Amino acid sequence: MRLLHVESQKYIRLKGVYQAGNVIVIDMVTGKITQNGRNILSDLDMVNSRYFAFDSGVNTLNCSIGATITSEFREVYL
């Protein structure tokens, strides 16, 4: 599965078996990737991924398997 950030043309690749109804969460802040609450960080293709960060405002994501995607950008102030 490839998750493409359209604005930057960078992507994250996951290698694994995913079925309809699975909930996959990629948390860029904590570096965690889960499938239905189970850690699947080992599915991350570190060599072939081109990491991206969300921009303020609109972020468009495309998924190679035609999944429904919800993205959320949270501003953090230190």
C-alpha cells in the first residue's frame, strides 16, 4: 500500500495484507503505525518510503488501494 501526499509528491509504503474495514493509523508525531490497534511498524518499507510532513491547511492524500482516508493536522505550540 502506498499513501501519497499529493502536495509534496512524497509517500509512505506499507508492505502487508490489509482488508476492508481495517483501521490503519499512521501517527507522524509518535512514529507509531497501527492496524486495528496492533503495532505494524514492521510493515513500513523504510527504504522505499519518502517521508512527508503535513502542511497547515489542506493536505490531500491518495491511497494505492482505494481506501477512505481521514487526515488531521494539529498545530503544536511550544
